Amino acid sequence: QVQLVESGGGLVQPGGSLKLSCAASRSIFSIGVLSWYRQAPGKERELVASITSGGNTYYADSVKGRFTISRDNGENWVSLQMNSLKSEDTAVYYCGTIVASIRYWGQGTQVTVSS
């Protein structure tokens, strides 16, 4: 079992940056994949980025080159650095993972990109 708590969301102007963090309640050393998802109003939740325990990463095409996912297995967190933000990045962002075939989500953090 693991609890995930996101932080770092907020209001930012187009072109700005935000860094989201997700703190885990237990060691993430043995957790294979940690991911960030987002859900915009009226849309389905979508995968934004993932990172394996070995540091391999995946990014959705819509964020490639602008977002960077990283993890610290010693401090038990995963982060998402978001640069060059666009209005279409507005969504609730969730940290998620699967442990022993059970999916876990954080409570989400709102990111609003608007002038």
C-alpha cells in the first residue's frame, strides 16, 4: 500500500513554469513505474509522463520537450517540471502508480494556465 500526496499546482501565465511534486508514504525504491496524469474538465484522464525505477522516461507527445519527470528513490518523491505552459495544459494533475496490481492515485493538484 502507498499514499501519494501532490503539491505545487497553481495559476500561471502562458509561457510560465511550475514544478509539481508527489510525496509517497513509503519507499518507492521497489516501485517500478511512477506516473503523472492529468484530467481537464469534460475530458478523460490522460497519461502525461512516466518514469521507471531505472530512470527511463516516457512523455506524451503533447508535453515532450516541455515537461521533465524525475524521481528520488531515497527521498520517496517524483516530480514534474513543466515549462512553456500552454492554456491546454490546464487540468487537475495526479500522481499515480501500481503496487501489487492495485492502482493508487493522489488527490490531485490543480494547474491553471491563463493570462
